[in-house]
Amino acid sequence: MKLTMVAVASSLICITAVSTALARKPSGQPTVAVAGIYDNFTVGKESGDLEGMRVVIVSAGGGYYAIVQIAQGGAEDPKPEFVAANVKGMSVQFTAGSEKFRGTVSAAGLTLKNAGGESQTLKRKPCGSYFK
């Protein structure tokens, strides 16, 4: 008798769990993480100089931080700057050097505007690409 009661109780728990899981509606959009690697580095065809920007956003210590590299011509990767980032939803704000940036993260990348209103889009890169 005890074995029958255990089997019935287990069956009811399983049926409840399965029906709850099946009743959930899938969200219409996949969730996008703010943390990631974004860049638009290019090498000048004539000069061979590196141009563009790389931003790596990481979550740490209950907040967000950005590792920012801005290339304005040169043969080597620019020195990275580690700065605090303010993240609200999919919006990001940070200051690198004397330049303030505001941006919006999407699945494709990070669209940034500087204080002068100039806009640029940094494509999202795989995480392993930062160390190459």
C-alpha cells in the first residue's frame, strides 16, 4: 500500500512539473547580454595604420566595467583603459580619457555616440577573439 501511495505521489509531482513547463510561453526575443566584446578595428589600405575602437564590457563586483581601446592610426594595438560603466537595461555609459560615450547594446553589436554626437557601430565579437 505504501509503495502505491509513493508511486501515485511521484506521478502527480511529475505531471505537475511537466504541465507547468509546457504551459510557459516562450519569449518572443532571445535575451541579449550586455557584457561582451565589441569592435570596429580596421587596417588602413594605404597606410597600414590601425583605426577604430574596441570596447569589452564585463560584469564584476556588482557593477559593470569597460576596457576601452581607441586606435587613431598606428601600427600596434592602442593601450587599453579600464573604466567604470553605467549600465541600465541595454543602455551603456562610460568615460574613456576625456571623451564621454553613450550607447545601446543589441544582439549585433554596440552603437555608441560621443559627446559631440558622432555615432559609430561596434560589431559583437566572440569572447575568444579578445586574446588573439
